[in-house]
Amino acid sequence: GGVHNDDDEDSHNNSNNSEDSMEMQMARFLPFLQELCNFVLRVNAVIKNCVEQLAYLYHPKQQLYISTYKNVCMDYVLDKMAQTLTILVTLDIIIRDNEPLLKAWENYKKMIGYMRTTPDSMGFESDKLNDFQHQIVRLEETVLSHAIYANCISQKFGVFSKVASHLSSAYEQIVRQHQVKEEALKMSKLMVQQMRVVSANRALFEEVYRYVKYLTRRLRSELKGKEVHHRHTVVDLFALYGLANTLFTHSAAQDKKLYKELWSVQHELPLVHLTGRAVWYVADFMRVHIPYIGKTLDPPFHKIDAS
């Protein structure tokens, strides 16, 4: 009888522990989330750097483009960028669909809020708690708001965090004269124009869309016949298309024909299994990240919502 009571008590304690440990589990999970945050920020920086380097190689006024890169296709680079963007899309879906993780995160934030009201009684210094809260906000904005892909493609491309090498001497001279970094940039209209070479860059626009259209033709061909490439390459295509659609806002109006062709892919292939329980849907992705500027699509929204 005593053994039975001990088991009941252990069971009761375990139940309480499981309820109380959600915040503790999240606390132990924080170092991993910080690593993930660092990884995402690094990926964002790599994508931004790649786009900006391509923008200088594929620029109508650059001598190197006229002499060389006008006849060079960057399929390999664009393919690797597309694969990298798919990693971000996958992370978003994994996090978005992980309800226990999101619930634990909300509870953890509430706990931090309680600590904020009485930091001294809990043995926390106010300054350190402020720093910790900034870290929590950064984690949420970067990783846990499942907007990793959206944040990446909406970066300020063309506004360089570091000045391009061929502008550095002029930049340093202006800095010496004016001391203030922001003022230095304002003082050189030519430099600012040269730094904003992405969104209105027709040559880069044409190169990226050439590759997107090539991938679209390849996908169409494989859906009719034998599939050679992994289904993940479908997500690669749409991830790159999402970047291009966001990036080249000043180069051209949205290509409705291309949009409709990609939208209609869901007739044959509405979804792609990524990993574990993570599933990517064509319609969901395009509606969120590549909104259509026209009126009619096939299949229409109401049919997708009904299904």
C-alpha cells in the first residue's frame, strides 16, 4: 500500500514539474535560439552582400559589365542563393507550426515581465535585466516571429553597411572633412547614387529574371514528364522569385504572365514536404510574400480557401 502511495505522489510531483518546467525548458533552449539567431543574421548578411556584388557586376554603366559580364550567366550563384533562401523558408514553417514552442515562448516572456516589476526581490540588477530584455526582443524579431524569410528579402539592398572599395578614398576624405558619418553620406550625392544600384538596376533585373524563367520552364517540363530534380528545388524557385519581386520595385512592373504561370503550378503540385512535419504550400507562400497586383488567378482564391 505504501509503495502505491509513493507512486501516486511521484506522479503528482511529475505532473507539477511538467507544468512548471515550460519556462525552464525555454531558458535551457535560449542558447540554441541565440545560435539560430546568429545564423539567420549571417545568412541575411550573405544574401545582402551577394545581391550588392551582383548589382555592381551587372550594372549598365560599369565597364566590367559592358566588356565581360553582359555575356556571363550567374546560374551557380543564383542557385546557391535560392537554396539559402529555402533554408529560411523552412525555418519559418518549422517555427510557425511548433505550437508548444510558441506557447512556451509566450510564457517565458510573461515571466520576464514579472521579473521586470520587482527585479531587486529576485536578485537581478536592473541594467542586466534591460540587456536581457533587449536580447529577448531581438530573438523574437529575428527568429520567433516566423518572419525570417520576409526580413531577409526586405533588407535595404544597395545601402551598404561598408563602403565599396572603389568609393573608399573619396568617402574617407569626406569623413575627414565632416567627421560625422551620416553627414558624409549626405554630402556626396554621387556616392549615394552609386550605392543605390539595386532596385532600379535593369541589367541585374534581367539576369535574375532570366534564371527564374529558366527554372520555371524546367519545372513545367518535369511536371509533364519525369522529375529529375528534388522537390525542394521548387521551393528554391519560389524563394528566389519572392526576393526578385521585392527587390526590383523600380525596374519593371510585375510580370503577370510569369506570375500566373507560377501560381498555376499548384494544379499539379500544391505543396512540398520539407522536413519532419514542415510542409510548404504554393498558394500560402505567394499570397504572403508575392502579392498579385492583378485581379484574376487560376485557381482562384476562394477555391483554395475552400479546399
